[in-house]
Amino acid sequence: MIFGVWSLFGLWLAEQSLLTSITAGRPIESWSRPFITSMLGAWFWASVTPVLMWNTRRIRDRVPLRGARVAQHALSLVVVHVVDVTVYTTIMSLISSEPTRPFIQLLASLASFNAMSYVIVVVVTAALDYHDAYRERGLRAAQLEAHLALAQFHALRAQLHPHFLFNSLNAISALMHKDVGRADRMLAKLSELLRVAIDTSSTPEIRLIDEIEFVERYLEIEQMRFGNRLHVRVDLPAETYNALVPTMLLQPLVENAVRHGVAPHPGPGRVEIRAERNGGELGITVRDTGNGMTDETNGDRREGVGLRTTRARLAKLYGDAQELSLMNVPGGFETRVTLPFHRREEAPDEDSLSHRR
């Protein structure tokens, strides 16, 4: 690239020299000489530019004082200028029969051009380095921001584990005095559930089908607690199996549905989980058959640890491209999550999913 830029500059100089002679009415003794002299200078600068760029960075990094930097650049300019005139005089004496101007005269006549060329190389080098440093700082800032968001995400998710654990242990404690065998089975299920939660603790996102499996294990514990009062339905289209969602996204939503839609009522209740893809969005709905939001339950549903943490985690991962909405619907209450649809291309286990269709 350096060679090409200087070559174009040399051609432009030759063209300007010829135009000046023509417009001034001076006879042109040789059409090739302007091109030869201009290209010799251009190619000389093309050859020394990498060296000057290296020297510019060396002076910047190793010479702390501004005055000392200026002095070193001035010395470098003098060396390059003398070498340029020497090379030009030597080559022209070899390829041209016409006499060249005296060495001292060439030193004086080419001084301004070489000084300008030297300054251009130094300025362009500084500009390129500044651009690279700016881009690198931006990249580091973006990486730090991503790491911070991930750390905050994990911290928010860590709040769910004790919240979920305390609720489950309270349920087991309440059942212990009624049915020891069932309480023991619930404890075994809880142990298995916590193992899965720990195994996925470092993963911000997992496949929706894996998240559903985790929620179903949680619902098995709740069904031991409520028996025939709790009915669960999962509607999961095949195209959403591999969609990526935040780890432990559904557990607090389903727990909320069980707590408010099933537990307060003596009769049977139902919790439905549905997912659908709408273009570039994934919609997940958790619906219960409770009484919905009233003045008494509105605060509980909206300000609980599970929902607050879920909102914050969604915001950390997806920014404004997500939404969590709560609403009363005919026959119950609905929590809907909308987030960008993206997936991991893995084939799900069809046999393990057949009961969900």
C-alpha cells in the first residue's frame, strides 16, 4: 500500500511538472525525464517510509521530553535528506547522459519537499497509531462491559437459588408431618434439581427444551405437594426446542403461577407453559387458573424476588429487545416473556420429548 501511494504521488508530480512546462511555453527536451526524476523520489520515499514509521514510534515510546523528540526528528530528517540527494545523484549519473545539478544545489532545492514528506510520514504514523489505540480501547471497553454484564447476570441468578431452595424446603417441612415417605421423595427430587442447577450455573443461556426439563423436575416436587390439585400442560413447538433462553428463566415464573394460581384454592388448578416463534422473536407464556391480579396480590406478583430478578436478568442479556408482561386473562393470569429468537443447532432427543407434543 505504501509503494502504491507513493507511486501515485510520483506520477502526479511528473504530470504537474509537464503541465507547468507546457503552460509556461518552455520547450520539453525529454518527456521521460520528469517521470524518471519524480518516480525516483517517490520510490525512495516508499522504501524509507517503513523505517521512518518504526523510528517515529521508537522516538515516541523512548524519548520522554518533547524537545529531545524534536531534535531526534530533525536529525532523522537531515540523514534522510542527504541520503535521498546522494541516491538521486548517483542513479541519474548512471542512467542519464545529461549533467545533473551540483550536489549542494540539489540539497537546497529538495529540502522543502523532503521536509514536507518527512512530516507527512510522521503525522500519518501518529494518526494510524491513534486510530488503532482508539479502536483497541473501544474493544477493551466493550469486553469489560460484557464481562460486567455477565457478572451482574450471574449475581442476579445467584439470588434465585436460595429463594427457590427456601421455598422448596418449607414445602418439604410442611409435608414432613403429614406424609414422611412423600417428603423423603420430595427431598430426593430437590437434591437432583439442585445438582442440575449447579451444573448449569456458569451458563448464561441454555436451550429452551433443557429449561423445560428443569421446570418439569421442579413441578414434580410441587405435584407431590399438591397431588391431584395441580395439573400441568406444556405446549412446545419443535422449532423452539433449540432456542436459547436465560438459564432458570421459567422456574420463578412457574413458581409464581403455582403460588398464586393453585395454592390459594382448594380445588384443582392448572399451569400452562407455551412457547411460539414469531419471526425473530420468541414468546413464552406461563398461565395459571387463579384469580389473577387484584389489589391485594398485585404487589406480591410484581415485587417478588423471582420476578424482579427475572426482569433484571432479561435486561442484562437483551437490553430493550426483551419484555416481561403480567396480565389478567379470561380464567386466570398470564406472564409473558418476549426475547430475541436465536438458537443452538443441535438435534433434540425426540423420544424424550414425545410426551410434550
